[in-house]
Amino acid sequence: MSVQSAAADVDVDLRQLFASLARNWLRIVFVTLLVTGLAFAFAWLATPYYKATAKLEIGSRESEYTRPPGTNDDDKPILDEQGVATQVQIISSPDILKQVATKLNLDKLPEFDETLKMSSLGRVLVLVGLKSDPFDIPPDERVLNAMHDKLNVYAVEKTRAIAIEFASKDPKLAAAVANGIAEAYIASKSDAKLESNAAATNFLAPEIADLQNRVRDAEAKVAAFRAQSDLLMGGNNSVLPTQQLSELSSELSRVRASRAAAEASAESVRRALQNGGSLDSVPEVLSSDLIQRLRERQVELRANIADLSTTLLDNHPRIRALKSQLADLDGQIRNEAQKIIRGLSAQAQTAKAREGQLIADVNTLKAASARAGEQQVQLDALQRDANVQRQQLESYMASYNAVASRKDRRYSPVAASLIAQAQVPSQPYFPKIGPITGAAAAASLLLMAIGTLLGELFSGRAMRPAAGARFTDIEQVAMPAARTEPVVAEIEDDHSSFASYETSMASERRPERQPIAQNETFEADTVAAEQPMPEPEPKPGPSRLGEIDVDRAAEKLISSGAARAIFVSPEGDEAAASAVLVAREVSDAGLRVLLLDLTASGAASRPMLDSSLFPGITNLLASEAQFSDVIHPDLYSDAHVIPVGTADPVRAMRAADRLPIIMQSLTTAYDLVVVECGPADAQGIGRLVGDGTEVFLSMLEADDQVTQAAVKLIENGYPNLTLVTPVGHEPPGTPVPGRRSAA
């Protein structure tokens, strides 16, 4: 039997599938017309409802002439999306709805109070408990519930406008309720402002009276403290001691500078006289008029001496008289310089005495200024407290005057206005006969078509064999008998760990039937089930090619420490039992074993998983799965298995170069990796061979096919080839605890 899954062996016949619509057109049309008629009757007989809409604008309505001084519209916050949503909830609040219901007497209309005109069907539903009794609900609550069901208040997108929709059987009532709700909302906002103004005046009046008393007391304290402390204010808004201290400090600095200048000048003149230097460089000498005249007389006498020296000798009486006068002038100049020194010294002494007096006055004023500073701090605190209370009083008085005027005139501008009144609708919004009927017709037609297609698909009549699916007959081959003793009893044992494999192989050896009509297939299966099973063929005798059994093959792998075991089965799927049995034997010995199934039919992995629909090596090569997705546990041992998989084999073989990498990864994770290659040749297993690899040739009968396959493998580089046969293997009779029995 082909190992392809059932999903891969069949395909959907679209022609047969859609032909079912033509075969069942009468039923489809009948159901569609029936549903369409029922929808039309419902729309025609349903009570029409009319919907009216009123719109409100949320925003400031204050006039610039009535606005309090010092404020403008920019000072008021603009309602955002949350603010508008809050107003929507206020509009639909029970208080406003009660006002409208009372004003329009809605409690007297059966549309809003079911108890006024209750239908017989409603009474029956109440009696059987399928509907709550409206008489148990208070009348006001019944009206409010009915209004809520018919009311829809929402904010118009991207605006600060609110729409109020109300539906009713009476178009005039729908418009009246929508307008009534809008007017009640505006009136409630106005009343709220009036109440707020009244509350503000009631609060501000006693506060203003109290503040006036406190301001008066604070200012009295300031005046009393100022008089008590004798704090006189001078220029620059400072107390008098501080101002006097500043002036004396300036005078002291000036006197000190004058004294220092006088002392310096006297010292310079004194040094000039003592050293016999010229007095022309001293500023005080140069500034003396007498000394300047004496200097001019000296110049004149020197000029006369120079003129007479040309005609007279130095001892001439006239020249000697002129020189005597010149010497007298020098003495007079020095005497005048001495007088200047004494004047400067006296000036310095006077400045020094003045400096001492000023220092004493400054020290006295320092103490007075310190005391005045402390008193000024206390005075400033009292003055600051009085100013704060005075400002608060002025603010309260301004607010009180503005609020009191609005309260007296009952003027309260509301931040909302009715921009569109609800008009009496002329056309009902429900039911729309055309759209309801059309939607019912389209939906019923579509559902009937889908139901017909699904019924045809699930019945199997729309299935056909898939393109490329092959159904070939496989000759039934019986498992050979053991060499030492018959194993018929063991094979019949339900606890055999390879029973599922033999059962599967036996079913595979049954010839498959070609696809035929459905009724013929059913009859053929019935006849086949009634026919007796064919007699088992005679068991062949033992072969003579030196093969070993499964137990010795497992012992060889364990003792040699092999990491890979490559199994080649030239006889086909039946011989793949060797790889499965060896993997299970090594796993039972306590090693971590993984079996990789590389057969085309999945003959090695299917008996370990009881299915061939698991993802496997083809999915891994095609990059459709990871290692964790393709490794599955053996149902009958501790070994793991990677099946063939469900991906496209052609696409998977394009990535065959990845097999060495995959084998290396598996060898790292497991103690032994068993690979069943099917009827492969030496070139086919070349990608799988690595360090620590043992190559086995699995055989059932020692015929020429097996001999030729062994010779080719030996000639192509595998001289240590080992032949192994599953014939005669006796698995343990008792299953391992925790494992599922193959039976």
C-alpha cells in the first residue's frame, strides 16, 4: 500500500463540487424565497419608528460687556473630548429625563409604560417566567427605562457639538422629547449657575465683614508699633539712623582722604628741604603766590648778573650786591616752604581730630541702626500681614459685587446653546422594507449555497484521486522463521514490542484496489472482509551469508561505542525491521538512541509512531520545522524517531547538502543515531557516514539481490559491512512499565 497520507491521495473535484449547486437549485431557491417573504412580511407589518435629532453647542456664551473686569474668554478652559463626554452623560441623566417625562406626561402613554396596555403574549410570558413582571418596577423607573432605550446622545466627531436623538412611534412626540431634553439641559445649567452665584454671595458676605475687621486691626498694629519704636523714615525709604550712618560714613571717608593728602604733601616738602633738593616739583610750593614771585625775582637777578658779568668781574661791588640779593631770595623761599609744611601739618592734625570724632559718631549710629533694623523687621511683618489681608478683602469685594449683581438680575449665561432644533420627521427610520428584504435574500442565498457545498464536500462525493498518486500492488512476504525454534507463538503474543510493526507490514502487504465508484468500493470491501485469510507460506531455511541477529548487532554497537549506525535494506520496506529492532534494543540497554527514517515510504518510522502524518526530516530540510518539531518519542520504547515528514520531497532534496550538518547535531545530542536508508547504494549513504559509523545491510532472505548489494557496498569503500536479519528475533514478553503495548 502507498505510504502517502489520505490527504495527499485525494483532491477536491471543483466541477463536481459546484455541480451540487445546480442539482439542488430548487431547494436553494425555495428556502431563499421563503426567508425573503418572511423578512418582507416582518418589515411590512412592523410598527414604524420615527427619529428626531436636536443639536447642542458646548462653548462660552458670555458677552464682552457683561464679563467681569480683568477676564476674557481665553481665560476659560476649552472643553476637551473628556469634557464633552461628561456633558453627554449629564444630558442623559435621570434628573433631566424625569423633567421631560413630567412635562410631556409620558407616564400616561402605553409606549413608555407597558402596564397601561399589556398584550396577551406579554402576560403569558410573565406567567411562565420568561419575562419580568413590569408591575414590580416603579412607574418612574418604567418610564425612564423606556426613554433610555429610545434615546441616543453622542458627541459629533471632531466638534464640541452634541446630538440628541430620540425615537418614537409618534413623529411629533419624538421631536418634542428631543427638544425638551435639550431645553431641560440648558435650564439645568442655568439653574446650577444661579445656585452657584447664590452660594458665592452667601459665602462672601460674612467673609468680607470678617476681613474688614482684620484689616483694620492689622493697620492699627502697624501704626502703634511705628509710634512706639520711633522709626522715622528718611530718604530712599530707609529709617533715619540708617540714613545718618550712611552720610557719616561718607564724611569719614572724605576726612581720612584729606588727612592722608595733607600728611603726604608735608612729608614731600620736608624731604625736599632736608635733602636740599629743588622745591619746584612740590605741588604745594608751586601753588604759593609768594614763592612764585620770589622765583621770578631770582630769575631776574640771575639775568642781571649774567649781563654784568660780561663787563664786570665777580668782585665788583655791583655783582656782589646782586649775588647777596639772590642768596636772600633763596632763604625767603625756604622760609616760605617751612611755613607751608607747618600749614600742612596743622591741616593733617585737624583732619585727624575730625576723623576721630566721626568714628565715634559712626559707632554710635551703628548701634542705633542695628536696633532700628530689628524694629523695622517687625514693622515689615506687620505691614505685610496688613497688605495681604487688604488685597484679599479687595478681591472678595470685587467678586462679591460681580456675583451679587448677577444674582439680583438673575443673569447666568450658560456655556451651551441649541444650534438645531429637532424637526418632526416625515419618514420612519425603521423598518426599511427594501434593505431588510434584500439583506435577507442575499444572506439566505449565501448560507444555502455554503451549506450545499459543505454537505457535498463532507459527503466525499466531491473527492477524486490526487494527480500523481500511485496505487501499486505489493506482493505479500511472510516473515521468516527463527533458526533455532519456531516463533509462531511469540508472534501471536500481544505483548510483542514490535507487534505494531508486523501488523502494519502485514496490512501493507495486502494488495490495494484501484479507485472505483463509491458503491462498488463498498461491495468489494465487504467481499474481501468475508474471504478467509491466505495460508502462510512455508518458512525459508536459514541463510548462509554470515549474517547476525538483532541482539548481536545491538551488542556490537554498544561494545564498539559507535555513534552512527547506517542500515541499508535492498529488499525494501520489510527488511527495515532490523533498524527498528536494533534501535529499541540499544535504547533498552540505557543509551540515548534516535532513529532517522530516510525511506521513501516511511516503513521504519510508521510502526514506531502508528502514523505517517508527523513532521519529519523533509520538513526539517525544507525549513518548515525545527528539531523540536520533528523529533518524536517511540510509542513502545525509550528511543526517539524522526519520521519521513509531510513536506514536498522534491523541495526537501534540494537541501540534501544539509544532511551532514543535521547528522553532526544529532550525534552530539544522542549516544547513537540509527539511520534506515532503504535500498540505497554507497553513493547515497556517503553524506551520512562520519566518525564512529557502522554500516549494516538488513536482509530477510539470502538471495542474489542481497548478495549483489553487499558486494557493491564492499567494493565502494565499506569493507567492514555487517549483515543483520530480524528473522527469529524474540522481544521480551512483558512490556516495559510506563510504555504502551503495541497490541
